[in-house]
Amino acid sequence: MSKVSIATTPFEGQKPGTSGLRKKCRVFMGEHYLENFVQAMFDGIGGVAGKTLVVGGDGRFHNDVATQTILSMAAANGAARAIVGQNALLSTPAASHLIRTMQTDGGIILSASHNPGGIDEDFGIKFNMPNGGPAPEAVTNAIFERTQTIDTYHIWQGDSVDLSTIGVSSLGGMTVEIVDPVAAYVDLMQSLFDFPAIAKMISGGLSIRFDAMCAITGPYARAILEDALGAPKGTVTHGTPLPDFGGMHPDPNPTWAHELMDEMMGADAPGFGCASDGDGDRNMIVGPGCYVSPSDSLAVIAANAHMAPGYADGLKGVARSMPTSAAVDRVAEALGLDCYETPTGWKFFGNLMDDGRVSLCGEESFGTGSDHVREKDGVWAVLMWLNIMAATGKSVPQIMADHWTRFGRNYYSRHDFEAIETAKADALMTELRGALSGLAGRSEGPLTVAHADDYTYLDRVDGSTSAQQGVRVVFEGGARFVVRLSGTGTSGATLRLYLETLETNKLDLEPQEALASVIAAAHSIIGIESHTGRTAPDVIT
Ligand code: VG1
Ligand code: CO
């Protein structure tokens, strides 16, 4: 075994401003590619000599091989200690928890989240800070800068770590600690939620379906729902993490979690249905015959979180991403809570949580979480819902109906137009931005534009600003649409169109119907068809 330094050349590693690197798996498997990025990451954070890092991923193809490479490189770069999930597995929230509680200097999470896995699908890697949260832009930009100048990387060759056995070993002078990926996380959940009350509700007859989509949450959900809370074996389906996610697209939305949706909309639906994504940070909540939109889920949690023991003192404040609906704002107003708006991406919530301003955050993209970690957390959201159901004795449809009666209903939907040619998508955004100042007063059917802008965020904690975070067009009366390009795709561009309108009387409309005039206005103003040739979205959530 020997430590070697290998000459390399700059490469196009990561778009500045994105919180990690996502590429096709075969790109990561290319010669020096992963190594280059890991070295750029180490250099970008000021080196890893003497540091402790958490390493783990969602189990997708290449997860184990990449983990070995990262460990060999951490050792060669002088890291003191690595804490690794057994078999290189860690859900994103569980990794965040270990980073926070094990006195570490951060961690490396291997995942492309909800993107499909397999040798011909996606792979990803990102760095999380000592607070457990995704690296902020200053750090990801420093990593990007380093990819432009890198000339050498360091690695131990000729040895590897037994990732399957829990215990302590060493690699080229670095201590390697293989830990149970699930145990500490289960303890954390037990400290936040009323497990006895949830267990009683389950033994009293509530049936649950948790679809882990062959991704990372299977072992977590089984340990919690089946072992700790007494739900019958088989409650968790697709519960074994597979390198290709069994061919599933582990994105917990009505389109990709269609098996769960069919069951929940059927005659013999269980009392509660839920799903999580590739790396375990997203969630979808469904009741019998009742899909809960993520924006509504956030609002319901804001209104009821105090029922869970970990939140008995109430919330410090709430935050949502800009495209997320204002349903949570209405709850915050009623409860007298501060409500923050941030750009898309969990990294923007970190400062607000670290500063003690908010304890609940959420995004319309099936992400909800709290300051128990610094990532969104799918299993946490599921337990929060179960805790609310146990405390109120209400079903999901009852909770939703009561919520809308009390707060009104923000009808909401997101339309995704996928795999658009990048040049066409960029042209669409450029033209739209150029037209913004002239939009006020324009009428589209029953709607008149009140104002339009390109969202710039000012972080009130560190004073930093982030520009061009999404174009928003607000109509008189408050209906609005938002449009932005995805930063997480790996082929072409994805255009995301977010649609919202508030109703305080008609609470039982079908969302697409309630939003019809906003949808028509958005198409007309953006010119989606003339720019892209598309008339209908690929995915509706
Ligand atoms: C998407 C979502 C965003 C989320 C991000 C990461 O980003 O819209 O809300 O934070 O994925 O989620 P984009 O740029 O494609 O719209 V995950 O589950 O990757 O950690
Ligand atoms: Co995810």
C-alpha cells in the first residue's frame, strides 16, 4: 500500500451556485473524474488534514466503489477520522445528524437524490458543513474555482476498507469507524415524536403503507414503523435499497409513486400512505382518496407541530422556498409566527435555523423538515403526520378539510417541462426577463398582472444576496405563477412552472381546474410553445 500523487488537469466539474455535482454515473466512472472532484472539494474547503468527515450515500450504483475512493483520498490528504455508514449507506438526514452530533468537520454525501440510479443513470456527490447542512454558495463556488485550476490529487493505493463490518479500523493513518446507519437516527426520532401514542393508533387499527421505492429509507422505515411502532411486517414496500432502485424512479410524487397512488385511491386503501425519495430527504403524504400537496403538508405541520413532544413549546418561526405556496404564510399569520421566504434549495434555510429564527422549513418539491437536522427529512415528515393523527384522532382527509375551512385553500400545482434543449430554455428565460418591466397591467382572460420581477434573495443573517432565483408574475387578487430552470437535472434543461391561487369558499375543486386561468395566462405570457414546441408538461405535481 502506498500514497501517490497523480497529475491531472482542470475540468468542468460543477455549475457555480449548485449545491453538489450530479452527472451520469458513467461520467463519474471515467478516469480521474471522481478523484478530481473529491480533491477539488477537499481543497475548496481548505484541506482535510486532521479533520473528521462523515461519508455515506443512498446505495445507488457506484456508491460503494466511490466511497472506497473517497476514503483512500481522505487518508492521503491527511484526514484524522472517517465515520462511514455500514455498507456505505446513510440517508441524507441521517448523515446530517451524524455530522452534527459526532463532532465532525462536515461530510460527503453520495446521492443524486430522486434521480434514477444504475450504471446508465445518475450519480452525485455533495459536501455538507459541520452544521450538517449543504455547503453555502461561497463554499460551492470555491470548490468550482478549484476544479478550474486543479493539477494533482492524492490517494492511497492498494488497500480498501471492509465497509460491511461495524467497528473501527485504519487506512493509511486515518481512523475509519463503520457505524450502524439507522440506530442514531431512530433515537433522534424517538426523542421528537410520541411513539407510544402512534403505536397505540397503529395497534388500534390504522393501516400504513410506506413505499421506500427501493431506495435508502427502507431500513429506516422498517426499524421505526415495523420494529419500534409495531406496524405489521410488509407495511414498508420496496424496502431493500438496490443499486438501480429496482428500475424505479425514486421521486415521491403522484407520477413516479404511482403504485402507492393507485393503492391509496382504490377501494381498499390503507389509512395512511407515504413515500420517500432516493436519499430519504423527500416525502409524499397521501390519505385514502386524498393526496396532500407538499405546500399544504407544510402548512398543516406548521399549524399542528406543537402536538409532537419535540415541538411542544411551539415553533420559533417558519420558512418556505419562494415557489412554495403561501398556505404556510396564512398559518404563520394566524399563529403570530415569523415567516421567511428563501430561494429554492435547502441550503438557504441553514442560516435561519442556525440563527434560531425558524424551526420548520419546507419546499413545494416534497421537502419538509425542522431544525433537528440541517436537511429536509422524509421519515421525519411521515412521523410528524402520524403524531398529528394520533393527537387529533383525525384521518388525513379530515385534517385537510378542517385545515382549509380554517385557513382557506391555496390551490397549487407545479408543471415540469423536461429535457428541453438548453439553448431554447435559456432563450425563453432571457426573453421573459426582458419583458418583465412591461407586464404590469397586461390582461390575460380574467386575470390582470399586478407586478412581475426576478426574485433576488437577501440573507438577513449573513447579508449575502442571490439573484435570478425565479421569475414571478403576480396577478391582481394574489394568484401567481413562478418560472425557473431546474439546477439538478443531468440532461438538457427542465422548465418548472409553479401555479397558485387562493380560494376561501370553494374548497373542493380539482386543482388543475381551479388553476385553469393561471395556467393559460402563464403559457401566453411565457410563450412556452413558441420557445420549446411543448404544449403540455411532462410531470404535474
Ligand atoms: C429540486 C427542487 C428543490 C430541491 C432540490 C434538491 O431542485 O425543485 O426544491 O431543493 O431539487 O432536492 P431544482 O433545481 O431541480 O428545481 V433533493 O431531494 O435533490 O435533495
Ligand atoms: Co432527495
